[in-house]
Amino acid sequence: MTVYHDHDLLRQHALSVELELERHRATIVLDDPEHHNTVPFPARAVLRRLFDEFGEDERIRVIVLRGAGERAFSAGGNIAQFLENTPDALSELAWNVGAPERCPKPVIAELKGFAFGVGLELALACDFRVAGENTLLALPEIKLGMIPGSGGSQRVARIAGLGRAKDMVMRGRRVPAQEALAWGLLTTVVPNGELRRSVDALAEELCALPPLALQTAKRVLNAAYEAPLHVAIGLEGEAYGRLRSTPDFIEGVHAFAEKRPPRFPSLSGDGQTVRP
């Protein structure tokens, strides 16, 4: 049984899943609003499995990650569990939290209220972060005598710069949505009442684009993120050449020349992705 059909397992880990196959979308919900959608350690492995399974399911083109309720995306982890795990177990947490980044499908984080600790680290591993104007971002681990352990400090440094990462991590400072947008940590900020509508619009936009090109763009951008410039340009060029032979690209060129909307073959009714 796939994880997303095992409802008892999901409930046990304070997670739920919403499948909208007619819209080619899966939504993963951090589902413990009473506790601000904190993410227990065992739930992180389940989240990894969900992203792995949705990444392989060709019926799904876009994945949304959100928190239940109105108060928080996620206030972070279960603090007491830090002392219940071995140093080796703690050092492996980043692999599970990085699952959205490794997933070949576009992943949108829908943020509101608190996005703290591992909640923010999960969001930073997503491709797009759409936030309500009341969102606060923080990596507050320093106030517990700890540092972020699932990629948070490193992703903030790479996205926003070293100085801003130090300001955020070394002070445990809460960064409001508009400031986080200016830093590049958020894709867009919208009024709270328009958050779901904005996420839906972005998901629909992505679903209308050819899956193989999206998957390739994500892979190249992620790989180039840490590579020297000449290596990154080489990766981009190789991927560009491979996409040249796909039916999607051929259709895109013809549609452009004929001044009509493209009808990408990979978006046909069976949802199958055309491979190069």
C-alpha cells in the first residue's frame, strides 16, 4: 500500500493528504492545528516517502504542502524529542526534510502564521513559497542552545546571503513576510484571504506546462545551485540539447510559429510524461 492510502499511518504522524487527480494535484497537510502543526521526528520519514511516491505518480503534476487551520504552517518540531534521539539520528534529519527539493515535480509551500524551525526548513526545500501577509519566518534553535539541523541555515545563506543568514540564525530572529520577500526567501506575499486562491492559480499555471521541461528545469537549477559556473552552464546546455528532440518542444515551436496556444503531447489525457 502506498503511504498516501494508509490513512491510519498518516493520522498517527499528524499528516493528511488531499488528492485532486482531475486537477493533477496532491496536497500534503501538516495536520495538527491544535499544536501549530508541529512535525514530530517520525513524521519526517513519512513525508519523505510521500514526496517519493508522488514524484513517481504520473497522474500528479504539482504538489502543495500546507498546514491545517489558520494559525500556522508549522511552528517547528517536537522539542522534547531532541533529547530522545541519538546524535547519529539527528544528523540524518536533513535527508528527510530535503525530500521536496529532490522530488521531480514542482512543490509549492503555502505559508501562513508561524513558519518556524523544521517548518521553515521544509518550506525552504520547496520550489515556491507563497505566503500570507501574516507569515513569520524563524529559525529559533539558537535559543535552545542548538542550531538548525535540517538545512535551514545553509539554504537561507544560499538564498538570502551569509549576512542575512547570520542575522536570522544567530539571533533566532522572526522575519516578517515582506522582509522575507525582499530577502528572496519567499516567492510572493498576498493578503491572507487570497492565499488559497493564489496557490491554486500557481498550481494551475504549473499544471499547464510540459512536465518533462519542468522536471528538467528543476533538476538543472538544483544541480547548478552548488556547481561552479562552467559546470552549471554545461549541465544547462546538455539538458537543452536533450529537450530539443521531445514532442513537447516540437509542438511548442509549431504553436509559436502558428500563433496559437500549444497542445503539449505530455499533457494528453493519460497524463503520461514523454521521455527524451
